[in-house]
Amino acid sequence: MAITVEKNMLNNQSILQNFALVEELDEQAAEIIAGGYEVFTIRNQTNYNITHTVDGTQFLIQPGEEWTYTAYSGGIIEFDTDGREGYNFTKSYNLDDGGIYEFQNNDYTVGNPYDLDLYSVG
């Protein structure tokens, strides 16, 4: 009889562990469905077409354009900080939910009038 009781206890423990795993997966799914994303706006205030990626997806924003993005994987932007063709100086930022950002000319780098950066403006 002791073996049966012990076996039942192990079986119950296994069932509870499986239930906890399903509950954890349900919580993760609920987070994704209920708001596991970020929304932010980016404007291009430069004279350059700027190719960039948000969470690994590539986009092109032209001068004067404004885009609103919905990011489901963290809101990481990567872009080239040099407006010239053939030059690539990649920079990345983690953008905030609800943020407003602008690509602007970067005037603090001496000697390179083609520099640009992404600034938080709201």
C-alpha cells in the first residue's frame, strides 16, 4: 500500500507541475495579447532617405515623413549615422513606448557634415 500512496503522490506532483507550466504559458500569451508591444513615432527631419530596422524589420523613411510603428519584440531600432552612400556607422537604441523621435542632423561631430542621429522629442 505504501508504494501506491507514494506513486499517487508523484503522479499528483507531476500533474501540478504540468498545470503550473500551462499556467505560465497562458500568462505569457496573455501578456502578448494584452499589450506585449510598444508604439512610437519617428520623423525624418534630415535631407536623407534613412534605411533602418525596427526589431529586425527593414524600413525606409524619406525626408519630411513621419511614421508610427508598433513593435512586438522590444522596440530596438538600428540605423546608419552617416547620410552618405557607401559609409555605414550603425547605431542602435531601445525606443520607449509612446515616445516621439526625430532623425536630425548631428551637429556635434566635428568634420563630418553628413552625420545624423535619432533624438527623443516627446
